[in-house]
Amino acid sequence: MPRGAPSNVILFARDVSAETEQAELLSRSEQRYKELWEYSHAGNFLQFSPDWRIQNANHTAIEMFGSRDNQHLSSFDVSNVSPEKQPDGLLSRPKWKRMVASVMLNRSEEFEWLFRSLDGRDIYCSVMMSRLDENGKEGVQVSLRDVTDSVALSKVQKEERIRLAEEVQARTSEL
């Protein structure tokens, strides 16, 4: 054996198949979650402190608000896609802030909200909001269901009930 040549070789081997399998499972899980988020019929977006801008909106939310794309929509906060006042007469901006504060305390909230698309259409929504903590930043996940048609139908039904009650009252008084 030549001088200075190694006389022994030590090899270290580690089985990484479990880690590889876990990484693949995680990747598939993340892909499923991304597809559920992106292709949901509900409009979804995130908001984080301190600016509470709309972020990571899915396709449904982008369409709902009439935005060009996610980047465009992320230049807005909820007050930009809401009328000045909600149907109950309260100002939208402080009311949304109160809802976010409530979610920070209670982890989640469900409520109705009137949004206004960027082209001026009113959109009545059922809102589900959940608290997020991401890398020390407080935030919320917002999920929206457009209930505009249901609200319009309820309004028509209420008007019809009132009309019928008035008609019954008028006919009863004729007797």
C-alpha cells in the first residue's frame, strides 16, 4: 500500500425514505388546500395587521369585486369594497374594524355584510371570518357567500306580504 493512502474507509448512510415520504405527503396536502382555496365557490381572502389590506384573494373573490387580478385587489381594504354605511345605518369602516376585533377575541364570527364591487354593484354576503396568526402577525381569513339573490327574494316576499295584509285589511273594513 502506498505511503499516505487510506487504509480504512468509513461510510455513513442514513435512510431518508421516511423524510422523503413526509415531504411528498406535505406537498400533496398543500396542493389540495391550494385547490380548495382557489376553486371554492366562496370568495376567500386574507387580511393582516397593520394595514388590513385584502390579500391572497381567490378567483371567486376577484370576480365578485370586479377586480382585474389579485395584485389589483390587494391595493384595497374592505372599506374600498363596501358602501359608506351598512344597511343598519352604521359606518362600514368602523363596523368592519369591530368585527375584526371580535374575531381576535373569539377566534371566529359569522355575519351579514353589504359589499360594493369596484364597478358599483351591491353584493350582500354571508361572511365567515376566522382568526389567523402567521409568523407573529395577526390576521383574519374571510370567506364570503354571495346571498344577493336571497336578499332580493326576501325583500319581494316581504313586500308581497305587506301588500296582501293591506288588501285583507281594506276588504275587511268594507264588510
